[in-house]
Amino acid sequence: MQAGDRGAQARLAYGGYLYGKYALPVERVPIALGAGSFYLSGDDPGSADTYEGWNPVYSRWPKWSDLYIYSLAKERGAGFWENFASMWFGIEIKPLDRITLEERLYLMWAPEAPPAGASTSLFGAGSYRGTLSFVKLSGTLNKFLTAYILWEALLPGDYYFSGSDTAHFLRWELLFKY
């Protein structure tokens, strides 16, 4: 909960997350199933004296997605996680001791309408932000090298204008530690 003042307005915002992971009793290839949800309140445009939007003081960047932070840019700023709710489901597989394959599916909503003054050409009339999928293959090559490749895809929902394109994000990293 966040409470206090925001300029001339009072602030009263809510946020939180809940998640769990269950490791299946499989010996040869470890598999874990996960699920979770998070909620970050948005500002109600009908209440002028109180600001209900969550302020992500310490989480302005890729907390849940590298791709989606850029979709938030036209609301309050890139990586500004507010007015956001999601349920996610995932699986993690370790086919080899030093290799992990992780997949997640996020179903995302906006609790409130887009912020006042937001471009009407970008936003639609609904509250479903869309479906985001995430696949990450990571591994430890030796004591000096780790690597991963990450792919995300966003299928926009009715929160965005009709005809919005699917977005893709691909990143790889090779990290040398000495």
C-alpha cells in the first residue's frame, strides 16, 4: 500500500504479487511448474482529489518482461509499472545439469482506463492488455562463461487499438566472469 501526498492530491495505491513453484517428482529431467499473479493499481480518472496509481519506486525496468516495458512508454513512461494486473503460468525444465529452459505465459489487464491525455490512436476501449509469452534458454558453459537467449512475443488485446501488431523481442547474452 502506498499512502501520502502527490502534489495537491492525496495518494492511495495498492500493489502486490503472489506466486508459487512446484517441482515435479521426476528424477531424470527436473521439471517445475509455476503460477502467479500481480496487481499494481491505476489512477481512477473519476477521482480528481486522490491519485490511486502505483508508483514503482524501485522497479522501473524489466521486472516481468523486457519487451513490455516499451509498451508502457505512452502511459506514464517506459518501465513504469502501474495500472497493471496479470496472471501467469510457467514451466521450467533442466534437460542437463547446467542448462535451463523456462517458458511463461502472461495474461494481462489494465484495472483502469488509459491515463488522461493519452493518445486515443494508441488505445482501444477494452481492458485486456494482451497475452505475453516468454521463452528463455540459459546455461553455464564453464566457471567463466554463462549464456542465455530470450524470446518474447506480445499479442495485443483490446486495451490497444484494433489492428495492433504482434510484437517480438529477441536478446542473447554471453557473460565472461573472472
